[in-house]
Amino acid sequence: SRLAFLTEVMQSERVNQLVGVSSFGTGTNVHQIIWGTVHKDHFKPYKGSALTWWPAEDVKSSKLLLGYYICGTMTGWNDPQQMEDEGEGTYGYTLTMGDNNWENFQIWCDRDPERCIHPTEALSTKETKLAGPDEGIG
């Protein structure tokens, strides 16, 4: 028998749908059944509150004066380097990895080590939650 996978969007005359999705791997087979329906109620969009950079600070004091700086093992922890403003609230810094192919670092606000963004655990990975502002965990 033949099997045809539908990959195109199809219009339905009904307000609900039942769809199956299959995935096959080496030793793992999965089939997921998804059901969806149209809500009859109209929802108003949620208007959230304005975000402040530091939860412990008010909006007026959270404005940067100098920018964000990165400091860590690549600078000997004593020469913070300014990060580039890439627009839309994004800052970046390009570095060359050391001989061990790893670096520890913190991001300092206005070159102030007491206002640093740092992981909640020492020697952590990119999945670790961030904390701050405070003196960090070194």
C-alpha cells in the first residue's frame, strides 16, 4: 500500500481539526495526535507592564551611561572590554578563545563589577540561569 504525506495547508469547513504527525528514527518511532478548535470567544490582547533592566532598581536609575562591558579570564579579570551595540537591545562581543578553548566571563553594566550579569553557578553552561546585579560569583 502507498502512503501520502500532506505537506500543504488545506482549508477546512469545520471549526476543529484532528491531525496526526509521525516521526521515525533509528529505534524510535513517534506518532502525535493533535486536536485544535476555534474559540468562539474573542480575547483582548494582554498589555504587560514595562520591563526594567534590573528588577531591584526603578526605571529611572536603570539607564546605562557607558554601556555594557565584558570582563573575564580573557582579560585577566581587570580590563573590561566594551560590547558593541548591535541595535534593538542586543549587544555583542567577539573574542578569540584561549589555549584551553574555554573562557569565564561576566557582563558589567557601566564598567561596574557590582552591577554584573552572571550565571547562578560557577563554571556553568549556556543553559544556566542568569543573576544580578551584584558582585557576581567569580
